[in-house]
Amino acid sequence: GTGMANYILPYVSGSLASTYYEQGQLDLAILHYKQALASDSGFLEAYIKLVGSLLSCMNMVAAAATYYKATLTVTTGLSAPFNNLAIVYKQQGNYADAISCYNEVLRIDPLAADGLVNRGNTYKEIGRVTEAIQDYMYAITIRPTMAEAHANLASAYKDSGHVEAAMKSYKQALLLRPDFPEATCNLLHTLQCVCSWEDRDKMFTEVEGIIRRQIKMSVLPSVQPFHAIAYPLDPMLALEISRKYAAHCSLIASRYALPPFNHPTPIPIKSEGRNQRLRVGYVSSDFGNHPLSHLMGSVFGMHNRQNVEVFCYALSQNDGTEWRLRTQSEAEHFLDVSAMSSDMIAKLINEHKIQILVNLNGYTKGARNEIFAMLPAPIQVSYMGFPGTTGADYIDYLVTDEFVSPLCFSHIYSEKLVHLPHCYFVNDYKQKNLDVLDPNCWHKRSDYGLPEDKFIFACFNQLYKMDPEIFDSWCNILKRVPNSVLWLLRFPAAGEMRLRAYAVARGVQPEQIIFTDVAMKNEHIRRSALADLFLDTPLCNAHTTGTDILWAGLPMVTLPLEKMATRVAGSLCVATGLGEDMIVNSMKEYEERAVSLALNRPKLHTLATKLKEARMSCPLFDTTRWVRNLERAYFKMWSLHCLGKRPQHFKVTEDDLEFPFDR
């Protein structure tokens, strides 16, 4: 029996070692790998893992790779080392070599279903979805009962817009393995994206249970923070999800094993004999054709160069669009760091002596939040990219406003709240979309097949922001307003048939629902003006779309709730100066307001006229004024830091005498 015991022990120690390594507890990992080796000298895999893991932990990935290559010759015919080497390459961001390793695994064993799934995952991460799908399907042919293969196939379908196929594969994965949190949560998100609401409450209850269990067990929740903002979850639970994701970014950061950074001395920028500038860094993967750049395009160049020195760090490659080129030319310093590892980017930021580092991603695609977890700057701020709390102890402030994040809700945020005057959500229409105001360019309803003689309610939000409650309300509104229609977007197209069916089931005439395709930015803004009234989604508001339609002069009805993403549209309305007319306090009031504006044309006409007249003067569209207020916020942050105070909630006022001298 001793042979058997010998066999079990290294396996147990080896997997324990892996667990400790995952948790970043290196010394314990080493100990357990050593035990695994001592108990079975032939336990090569543990040894390979030990050296490889430790080297990659110490960020000597190249050494790890060389080392693995050396062991490969010893173990020809065994594919495990190739799998391990592939993992190291992936951690290094070296996907081409990772794929070569998996090719080798599949050469050694053409029927290795996990090898196929792993290679598929690697293809998927670098955007080669078609090849990923092929690998998953082949894995399923070999092992039809492999739940992972079905779930990963579903995610690949979802990413490439094949929603129906994605739902089918998620369901198949769950038939094979009912307790599969990842698949349950991803299925829910897919259903939400196409407004498939059967069993919705039951599924949300189930998912909420899954999340609470995962948080209790310190497992990374299967619901991403970006999805959680559009779910009817308890705000405290959303905060917990963000905290777990923040901690995960810290774990990734710890693998680089960097010594702590030194930060610039906390000395006031403007003091006796000193006339320095505040060094502000912006980190983003969205310098390019992305809503963030459409909104923030002018900000980087509008900063006052007397007081602020701007550094932009681009996490994505140059996409060659006007937005990217504009930021590159207007920002004082623009650095494309897309090819650099996260620790090198953090070192660069620190070498630039950045005093305030701004995270424009949060938990959105392309983010590298581990850079912030490395604390390269003394003050770190979340802004604009992610409309929710980061839950990160390494993010000091969230730039927001009093309407979106009132202090009475500060407990649902991990950050200290900075209240900008008016609205925190910046835009660039005054600079980039003035032509929309030119009456000679206006479109006609007939250009889009919209009825000339009907009252048009509109919602141009992505369909995932809708829920049965708001859709019910819209159906009631349509039934109460004669000759009215609701104009929606195929955003995505897969949702259209479902929403039409719901509407008919609720007694709405089929021709009262109109769908059009998503349009290019400028055309989208212009044609918005053809509607009569915009109906916002309370669960997750119109953010960019909200600014689009207000600039087009289209009034809205919006109902703010508690979480940040449910209050942004209300703040946009306040900053036009016409908030009272557009913000309601309950679903009942929402319905009444929409109906009464539709039935009282003169009243609605007055509101629309006031809105159009306010565009050139109201704070919402005054980008220059907005940038000055943001600078005031930065100076206040630095001045608190210089006084040796912890970050604290504060409000920026426009008549602040301190600005720009932070005495």
C-alpha cells in the first residue's frame, strides 16, 4: 500500500501548493511543492510547476519559459509540461507561444479535449473567435458531456453576436452540470441582453444566492461588476462584488512582486517661491472610437497648461481614428503603453511623478486595474468609465455629483465622493456636434419610415437596460395616448421579436412598436429630434444616449433610484436647468408624466423649446466650464493630501477662491 500512499501524497501536496500559489502565499507554496517532491522523486510535474510558478511569480517569466523548455526534452510524450508552459506564456501576455504549446499538446494527444478547450480560450482572449468556436465544437465532438466546452462555446457565440446559439449552449452546459455558477450567470446576462424575461425573478433569486455564496467563500463572483450595475441587485451586494474584483486585481498586482513605490513629496503646487503644475495622469483603453472619447475628447487639451500637466496612458493600440489622433495631438503628453506589461506601466507612471492618477476604465473591457493596485501615484481617482463603485481600497476618490451620488448613499461606495457642481458626466457636443443645431440639416420622419401623424415616444438605450416593469409601463402609456408609437433600436436585433410579442400580449397594437437600426453618432443625434418624448430606463439609465438626446433638444422622463447608474439621466436633466419637468419619483408618476406631456402638446412644446434654447448656455454642455471644475477638484485633492489629511468627501464650488492656488 505504500506505493499508493506515495502516489496520493504528492498529488495532494501539489494541489495544495497550487492553491497557496493562487492566493499569492509563496512561502507556503514552496513548502508544499517541496513536500510533493520529497514524497515522490518521480513527481516531475510538481517540480516543473514549482520552479515555473515561482519564477513567473517573481516576474522572471522568461526564465520560467526557458526552464520549462529544458524539461520538455526529458518528458517527450507527456503533454502536461506544455500545458504548464502555455499557462506561463498566457500570464506573460504571450498568446502566440501559448497557442504553439497547445498545438504541441494536441500533436501528442489529438483527442485531448481540455487541450482544445484551453487553446480555444486563448484564441477567444485575442479575439480570434471563429477559431475558438471550432476548437470548442471539436472538443464537444470528442467529449459531448464536457460542460466547460459547452459553456465556453456559448460565451464565444455571445461575443460574436450569435445570441440564440449562445443561450442554447449555456442551457446544454447546465443540463450536464446543474451547479455551474459561471454558466448560470452568463446565461442570465445573455437573456437580459435580448429581453428574454421568462423566469426572470426566479433566475435573479438564484443568481443572487450564487453571488452571496461566492462572496462568503471568497471566490471571485460569477457576475462581473459591469453586469451587476444593470441588475436589480441590492446596492450593498453590488459593492461586495466590486470589492472582490478589486481584491482580484490586487492579487494579480502582487504576482509582479514590486517593491512599494515612492511618491512625490506632498508640497503645495503654488506656495512661496513655487509655481509648479499639478501632474495628472489618465489611464484608459478607450482613446479611440469609443463613447468615452466621443464624450471626453476635448478634456485633455482643455486643461489649463499654466496649472496642470497632463499625461495620457493608452492601454489600447492606435485604431487610426480621428478620436485617437485628436487626443494624441492635444494632450500634452500621450504615451501608447499597450505593448507594455502592467508593472512596467506602473513604473513609468511613477517615474513621471504623477500626483493624481485617473482610472477611466473601472470594470470595463480593456481595463488593467492591477496598475492602480500597484499604487504608482499618491492619489488615485475613478472617473467616467464605470458608473458604479470600484470597491477598491487603492482608489481614493470617485468623481461624481450631488444628484448622482448623494451623501445619504455614500455607504454603497468604497471611494470618497467628490461632488462636481451641476453634472459629473462630461460631453463634447459644443465642440464636435454644433452642426446638429443648424436648422438646414434637419431630417424628416419619412427619411426613417417614421409616421408623420403619430406621437412618438422613444428609447434608444441598449435593450439590456430594460426590464418587464418598465416595459409594462410603456405599454400602459401607449394604450393611454391615442395615435402613439414607441421607437426602439435593434440594440441588439435579437431582442426585437421578443419585445414585439410582449407588447402584443399586453394589448398594444403591433404597429405601435417601431424598430430601427443603430445609426452612426452624428446621424443618431440628429434623428433623435424626430421623436416627441424620450422614455428612460430606471434600472440603468441613458448615460451617453441621455446627453445625445438632450443635445438634440428631445425632452425625457426619468426615474432615479439608489445606485449610481440609475441616477445619471436625472443629473443630466438637472444640468439643463429643466430637471423639475423631466424627473419623477415613482413608477406611477413616471406613467402620469409621460401621458400628461403627450396629451398636453403646448406644455411639451414649451419644454422642448426651453431645452433647445438652453443648449448653448446651460452647464451641461459647457465643456470649458466643466474642465475648470474638474481642475478645482484635483487641486482640492492635492491640497488635502499636503495637509496630511486622509481623503474625504468634498464638494467643488465654482466661486471657490482657492482655485487654482491650493493654499
